Amino acid sequence: MQWLTDMPGIGLKTASLVLLFNFRKPVLPVDAHVHRVMQRLGVLGPKVSVEKAHDVLLALLKPHLDPEGLFNFHKHNYWHGQQICFFQKPNCPRCPLKGFCSYYQEHYGPATPEALAATPTHWDAAAWGQLPH
């Protein structure tokens, strides 16, 4: 990764995207969307920076996901942050993750039994593939 980040204008996010998308290396790009979703779910603490989130999330996921799983994790969280978990006003009622979302529980209370039944029980590529994205 160092050879990429040594280039002018290439930061950690861009280097991670290149390595994962083009070379299928086991890295995890974290942009504003992925960062926001992970903070709202309670996976990342409120003071974890985007830069630090790369290491924290990769340490949590790498033992369980191969490069394809990391790619899917990034892709679906990126989409989720763009289409549902908006910066200013997230669309929580539409969210398939509200069953274990700290933000949802803080603002709306506990999820209904129906929401809990529709929420994936663990983070894997198969569970993400079943979400309505």
C-alpha cells in the first residue's frame, strides 16, 4: 500500500480501493458512507476517525471475510450510506439493519419483532446478498 500512498494525491482510501477492486487484496476501503453506517450501527465509536476506521474494521472483518467478502461489505455499506443511511436524515423506517442499529434504537426505540426477523443475524456475504439493495 505504501507505494500507492507515496504518490501525490493518493491517500489511504484511494489506495485501498485500488488494491481491493483491481488486485483483490484483503484491504477495506472506508469512505464517509461506510464510516457513517458503521458508527450508527455501533461498530465504530463516535470518536473513531475515517483513517483509524480502516484498521479497526479490517481487524474485525479480515478473520471472517476474504477479499470478495470485503468487497461486498464495502459495496453494500457504501450503497446503504448513499440510499438509506443519509448524513442529515437517515431513512430508518426503510432500513433492513434497524434490528441491531444503535442509532435506530436511540431515536426510535427497540425494533419491532418484524424488523428483527428481517435483520441479518451476522456479517457475511450471504447475509448481505439477501438485503433489499
